[in-house]
Amino acid sequence: MVCNRCKVMVKSELEKLGLTPLSIEIGEILIREDCINSVREQLIINLNSLGLAIIDDRKSQTIEKIKIIILDLVHHSEVVLKINLSNHISDQLNQNYHYLSNLFTEANEMTIEHYFIAQKIERAKELLIYNEHSLSEIAYQLNYSSVAHLSKQFKKVTGLTATSFKKIKRPKV
């Protein structure tokens, strides 16, 4: 789950199956019932139809937690990250970063750093589309050292300059 809409959909599916969610957070669900084995297969089918999946092995859960930390930093936090990303992730999960990095790369065929950059560029694209912030403000908000640094990464990831992207995505009047 990556957004509040996902949380609402998951809650609805759980309730349809007679399950009582106590807590639904991005990437984690706590339900009242001790045993969901009788409805587990149906829950899996229902969630898959929504593009969601149950992750129940430890490695996959760890990878998902890394993604949630990054998504939270980039999309949901107003705080500018001033510490090293690797230290932040390692501290949050209380695990060795080298292990986490290898695990993530093996599963995603991309490094944590590349995933982080991709998410920052997605956020920059959103902010450009909303047209509420200048490129300087976006660079600051996403903790880029300069507008030039953001622009260079933006072009590398999207193939477009930020200005070109903004012109393409501007609503037609």
C-alpha cells in the first residue's frame, strides 16, 4: 500500500470477509482475528484484483519497509532529510545497511539510491504539474544541492528538461 486510498480499499476488502482491522498503516495491517486461514485465499484474490498483494516472507517485508521509508521521506514528509539516506534507513530498520542494500538490489534490480532518485523525480514531476512551486523551491524541498543538480537528474531519468516536462503536462485551455 502506498497511499490512503489503498488503505481504504484494503479495509473494505477485510470487512467484506468479516475481518476486523485494528490498524491499517502503509505496508502493515493488524487485525483482531487470530486465524484468517479460512478466508486467506479469498483475501489474496481480492487484493490481487486491486493490484495489491500480501507479503509474508521476512525478506520481502524488509524490502517493502525500505520502500515505505523512502516513499514517506519523499512524498509525505515536510522535513528536509539532512542525514545520510543509508544511515536513516539502517537506523529505522535497525539493520546493517550493506545487507539491506544487497537485499533490495537483488529483489528490484535497482539500488536503494536509484529507487530514491526515481521517487524524488516522481515527486518533482507532481510538483511541476501542480505549478505551485518554482524549480528552486522544488529543488530545496527535495534536498537537492542546487537547481542544476535537480535538472540534471530530472533529464537523466525522464529524458526531458523540467521546463519541457512542465510545458507538455500543462493543461490545455
